[in-house]
Amino acid sequence: MDVELQKLVESGKLTSKAAEQVEKLRPGTFCLHKSWGFGRVAEWNLLLNQIVIDFTGKKSHAMQVQYAAENLTSLSPEHFLARKASDLPSIKKLAAEEPVAIVRSIIDSLGGRASAAQIGEWLVGDVFTEAEWKRWWESTKKLLKASGAFSVPAKKTDSIQLRAEGVSHADELIAAFNKACQPKEQITAAEQITKFHQQFKQPEKLQPIIATIENMAVRNQKLHPELAFELIFARDDLLERLPQLHTTHVGLSLSKLILDEEKRLASILPKLSAAKEKKVMQALPFALGDRWMEFALKLLQGSHGRVVAQIARILSEAGQRDELRLILERSIHEQSATSEMLTWLCGEREKWSELITPELFGAVLAALERERHAALSRASKLHRAFVEDRQLLGQMFASSDIDIARDAVRRLQLSSLFDELTKRSLLARLVRIHPELETMTKGAQPGEKSAQLTVSWSSLEKRRAEYEELVKVKIPENSREIALARSYGDLSENFEFKAAKQMQSVLMRRKADLEEMLHNAQGTSFENVDTSRVSIGTIVTLRNLETNQEETYTILGAWDGDPARRIISYQTAIGQTLIGRGLGETVRLNTDHGSAEFTIASIEPAPSDRTTPAPPLPAESGFEAIIAD
């Protein structure tokens, strides 16, 4: 033992065990610290009870000898980090020429296992750039698997390990498939076999796997048909790569599966990945023969957005664009087009400019009405597409007559599908195309009063309560926030001030909207309604002429809609269609399944609104009376 170390031990400043560790940390030795990482012992200064370490990011760092003995691990010259620090050019050359040897060295240095992240941490920066590392690692992984000396997991976070004995990657893949018990696991294992099919020098070993896949497909078809499709895809991909293999179930094909599951195909497709869904779509003509066009159009009207896009593309590629256009035109005209169809069409409108017309505007509103009737809890893709695409509405009315555009303005003004801020934005887009409509949007058209709104007393009281809270609580609070934010100074960089001013704009717009709504509102309790005709305050029962099933709607005021309870505003498309109709009359309405005819089976009075109306505001003070209370 070093003499100076012995003195430290005898003086009680260092334990014998610690002295043995320090002996391994002589100057020039490489070491590791759990926090500061890799370093090299620079010198001993045992008279001061210190060891000086040059860490990668911390040069000439002094440590107490006892602390260094407990927290530093000495590295042998064969350790990868020591080799890299001693001769970086050789490591770079080895990485380029023998990447497997580099990985083996790193894994050996880490005790027999290492994750991809750990390997990358030791190579990126001095051996590779980040981009170089990604390319190098992708090719090296294949070499590791092919060598048979490494166990390479599917998950990136799991560790790569050295095997005691070399096992070929091909045998490992077969073992992984045989170990899989669930269909999903078998599909994943089969896809890996297909990916590395070139490594199988004896493809006949895979024939039992083909039989297992087919048996599992037959077993799952009844209860889990989507798994049957995925298994058949996995089998077909493997048969395509290795023609030495053959099917063991004659007649078990993708076309046969499509025929068997034709009625359930619409519900199966969304459960498949986009790539596999596309394969099913492309197989339709061969599987269904002359019926494929009819089936595709039917699928178009009852499927989710991804399937709609797939079918439209396949029809166009098959030279059936005219047929597709006709079905789209008819669906738009009848306002039976689904939200998915319309969302796709709006996104692809450059290719279908002939369909971007005012009629499409009506179809969009009808579809949004159906969604609201279905009580969807969040804005749909169609709603977002219509509102957020600032060019769409203008393109619909770019070539329209002013009267048609005027009708659209009225319909938007009466619609309850959009909040007031969104409605103003939509109206502004129409005015940009037809500036003469601006007077309508501002309510200043000569000789024309603002439309009166019939509302229940309860909904009117809610609006009044909202207005009072706005002017008595929210606006004053916002004013105080603006004053406080202004006191911080430097308004150009004052985030609090900007945020408070933006909120002020929102609050003042809402105040103006509420004032206009309350000014135009006419409260009612829905008592003594005339039930000889459908009117506001009646319960209407409709009977479907085709199915004989009945639906009931309660038609109430402009702010009373509650689709979950089948209560609708008289301003909705359904309400406008029914108002004024008599018992026994036939009407055509748009439903979730398209357009249908109904007869009015009964008209009954709705329960009256028992809310006690508030006294009217003084005419001379208007809304100032609310603020002054």
C-alpha cells in the first residue's frame, strides 16, 4: 500500500477498505461517478487528503479521499469508455467496419445488457452525430439479429443482451411465434417473420406457422372478424415472400372473407389499420364482381371518414368518377349526406369544385343539425372544418345570386348551431363575397326590424342572469385586472395587460350580443296554445311512413333546445318544417339515415313554463336599469 495512504489509515482519516479502493484509482486511471459520469484521475494530493479528477464536464475536481473511494468506480483499460478516451479514431473506424463488435464492447462494459438509449448515449457526440447515429443503429440492429449472438427485444426501452450460445435470428422468430398465445401476438410475430424472411434458409420450417395462422383465422371469424382479416393479411404477405409455402385451407382467401362478412364490413373496417383497410377496399371489385360499385356507394354513405376517402379514391381510379359525383350531388340535394362525406368533400373541394355551391351549405347545416339531435358532446370534424376553414363559405357562394346569399344570411342568423362570435365570423365571410349584405348583418336594413325571438320565461331569466353577472361582476373584475396590469409598466412587453385587454374585448362583445338578444326576446309560458296546427309550445308525434315507427318532438322557444330530451327550438330545420302543419299532413325530414317521409300523428300542448316573469325594464332606461340595480 502507498505510504501516504497508510498514514491516512493509521490517523483514522481513511478505512483500510477505502484505501484498497483508492489504490485502484492511481493517476491516469479512468473512472465513473454516478452523477458526474466518466472521468480520469489527474493526481493525488494525499497530504491534503484529496484526489483530483478530470470529469468530462468538470475539470480538476477535488474529492476527499474517503468520498472518492466510496463513490468512484475504476475502469479497466478494456472498458469501452476507456478505449474511446484513449483512442477515439480507432473506435470510429471500428464502428464503421465492425458495428457488431462495438455493440458487444458496450454491452460487455455494462454488465451484459444495454438498451438502445444507453448505447446511443455512449456513441452520440464524439463518434456519431444524432443523424448519423439513427442511420447506423437501424442497419446495426439487423446485423445484431442476424448474428444470433444477441437477444434484440421488440421494445426500444428493453435491454439487448448477449447470449451464452449463438441462436439464429430465424429460430428466434419461430420460437416467438410458437410462444404467442393470442391472435394479436401471433399477428405481430408473423409480421416479424415476413420482415426478415430472407434469413430463413429452410422456408419449409414455416409451413406449420401457415397452418396455425389459418386455423386461428377460422376460429376467430365469427366473434372477432377483424382478427380474421388481419391473420389472412399476415398469411398472404408471408406466402408472397416465400413461394415455397402453401395454404392448408383451400378457399380461405381475402375475397371469400369479404363475401362472408359483407353485411358486417362497415363495422369491421374501422377496426383495421389504414393500410389493411385499403387492401380490403382494393379487393372489393374482385370479391363482389358486378355488385362492387353498388356496395361501395352504400358503404360511402354509412362509414367513417377514412373509409369514405378510401372508397372515393378507388372509385375515381376505377373510372367511376361520374357515378361518385352523381351520388354526392343527390346526397347534397336531398340533404342526406353524412358528416363524414361532407368533411371529406370540403377537404377535397379543389377536385370537386362543381359541388361547392350554396346547396352544399344547406347540406352542411342539415348534417350539423342531425349531430346536435344525436346529442354529440363535442364539436365534430365537420363543425370544425366548416368554421375554421376561412375560405370554404366564400367559395360556396362565390357565384351565387344575391337572393340566395341573403337567404343564407337569414338562416345563419336564426341558427342555434354556432355561438355568437362564430356566427359573426361566418356572416363576415358572406359579406366579403356580397358586400351589399352588410346592412343585414348589422340589423340596419331600411324598413326592417330585428327579428323577434319567442323564448320561454325560464330561458329569458337565465339570459338576464348572465347579463347581470357580466355587467356587475365580470366586467368590473376585468377593469380592475387591466388597471393592475397597467401598473406593472412597459405595456409593449406586458403579457398580463394584453391578456386582460383581450378578455375585455370578449366580454364587451358578449355584452352587446346579450343586449341585442334580450331586446329582441319575447317571453312566453306556452299556455293556451292552438293545437289545431303545429306551433311553438306543442308536442308533435310523427309516424315514419316506411317503418311505421313514431318519433316525438317538443317544439319550444329559441333558447330551449335540449336534443337529449327531444326538445327542439322552433328555429331548427325540423322546427321550421313542422310549424304551421296540421294533423295528418305529410312532411319530409332529414334523419340520421337519410331523407324520410312522416305523417303528423298527434299535436298536443307542451307543459307550460311556471317561471314567474321578471317585471319589464323601464323603456326610458333600457339595459342601464339592470346595471344600475
